[in-house]
Amino acid sequence: MRNPYQKHQPTPLPDTQNILKAAVILLEQLLQKPEEFSAHIRQYAGSIVLRVAYGYEVKAENDFYIALVKKAMPPLLQVVHAGKFLVEFIPALKHIPSWFPGATFKKNATIWAKDTRALRDAPFEKVKKAIEEGTAEQSYVSDNLEKLKINGVVDASEEEIVKNCAGIMYLAGSDTTASVLHSFLLAMVHHPEIQRRAQEEIDSVIGDSRLPDFNDRESLPYVEAILLETLRWAPVTPLSLPHRVIEEDEYEGYHIPAGAVVTPNVWAIMHSEDIYPEPFKFNPDRYYKGSNKEPLQVDPIAAGAFGFGRRICPGRYLALNSAWIGVCSILSAFNISKAIDNTGKVIEPVIEYQDGLVSHAKAFKLTITPRSEKIKKCIEIYST
């Protein structure tokens, strides 16, 4: 079993400084309007991916592209897993007219397609125009379009691949990172003792005169363990993604024919008592080294938090970097506690999740307060 504090450490990204910049903006927004933490988190996650994919810098929470993800994502999540619509079992139904009784799926598809195509096409076309004008920032799209040029012309089919890959990067990356950070906050509200322990570790390494950066990561194993436990406790993709079996196979006596769809139950793996004792307990100590200097329990990343095999999430390093600096920055700057209503009564945040390809904690309230006046000034200095 691998050491979770060494082997899964992402290689530093070329866009690390932009991730740190986004983290500072997140802290500044939490300082100014803590009650809008959910919107701040979505902007944080979306801005990082937009910068990497398209070289686009988000200016505000009501940014057009951030709003587009929020609008386009829910219907997409309904259609990824097989079995949602009858047409998946009776393909001939795709030929019936949209006005026919039971053909609601066709009407929905027409409506949903508009937003999902805009999600894919709008930022891509913006980059193409910027390239033509010579003003494009470095990004996944600009780099790959330049590579595809043959005699000054980009092959249309190859361009379509770049467009689709960037769209998936933008869609999946922003929504999944937001899910992780919401779950982290929910866990901290319910476990103030874990929060305090992490803050003590941060204070011992960083102090209160600066904000965290990626050079601190190896010195903060408990913060790392909190991130790992968040990935296990509230899996972002509970049923992963459907895979199609290319060749017939057999698993523990079960025959799997070629062409069959296999859906990995990540949630069941992460909550298996055989792998993780007391699976519903949020316990970062699962990942501390035992007497043989090995982790006590399986690293959730190795267990499938980002998928499996050659289809494992290619953006996992960006996601881990974004989530880690978000978690560490929030812990270093703020105390997270339960919200209080107008009568002085504590509002108990319920641990409930919305079903779907990407699982999100249902809306909850909390209180976010700066840990000191010194950290407030530190955030102000970093944000100028």
C-alpha cells in the first residue's frame, strides 16, 4: 500500500500561481460575504478550470461562464447513467415525434442541448477569436490549436476533439471541485475538534503572518488526511462513470459479456466496513502511518475516488491541487461553525446529498468568521 502523503502528491502545475490567486480571491469573498459561501466556492472552482482550459479570467460571481455551468450541469447529470429513459432500452423510440405521448425526453433533449452546446462552444469560440487577434492567453485550447496548424490551417475534425475535451474539462472540473469543498465545510461544521487540530498543524508550520502555498503541503499531513477523508466520506461521483466491456470477462464467478455496461459503485467501496471500519464516521486518522510505517487504511484515490484504469480522471492532479489549497487556505484563515438563527437557536446542518453523477450536499447554513484581525489584514495584503 502506498504512502498517501508522497505518491499521490501532484506534480506542480504550470498554472500554480493562478490557483493561488483564485484562493486569495475566495478568502477575500468569504471575508466580505461569508453567508454566500456556496457562490464563492463555485466561482473559485470554475475560475481555475476556465483559466487552464481557455485562458479566461473570471471577474465576478455572476460571470456568464460560471452561470452557464450551473445551468447546463443538472440535465447532463440525468443522462450519463444508463436506464434513466425508456429510449435507452427501446432505441426505435428515438424516431417518434416529440408531440407523441411519452416523448417528453425528446422535448427535454432539445432544450438541454442548447445550454450544453453553449457551454462547449462559447468559450472555445472566444479563444479562437483571441488567437486571430493575437491577444489569446496561454491555455489548453490555444496551445493545442497552435499544435494542430498544418500550413496555417487547422483540421476541422481535430479541432472538434480539442473543443470537446476543453468542454469536458470545464464542465467536470468546476462542478466536482465545488462538490469536494462543500463536503469539506459540512464535515468541519460537524467536527470542530478536527478543525482545531488541523489549524494547530497549520499554525505550527505557517504561523499567522502569511497564507499557505504548495511548498507547505508535505509539512501538513493532517490537512492532507482531511482532504482524503472528504473524498472517501462524500464521494464526488458515487457511481463513477459507466464503462463498456470490450471483451467478455469473468469476475468472482460472474460472467460479463462483451459490450456490457459496468457501473462501479464507488460509494459502496468507500463505505465498506471491510476496507474502512466505521465507514460513516469522518475520521482523518485513517490515513496516518501505522507501526510498520504504512497508512492504516486504503488511500481513497487508490480505491477509485477519481475512477479506474486508463479511464481514470485525467484532471485529478488539477482537482487535488485546487481542493487542497482551498481546504488549507480556509482552515488557516477562518473558523467554521454552526449558524445561529434570529432567536439565538443553533441551526443544525443536515448531512444530505442530491443524487446524480456528481453528488452535492444539499443547501446548508454555517458561520464563517476570521480567526484573528491579523489574518484579516494578511488577506487584504495578498489581495492587493
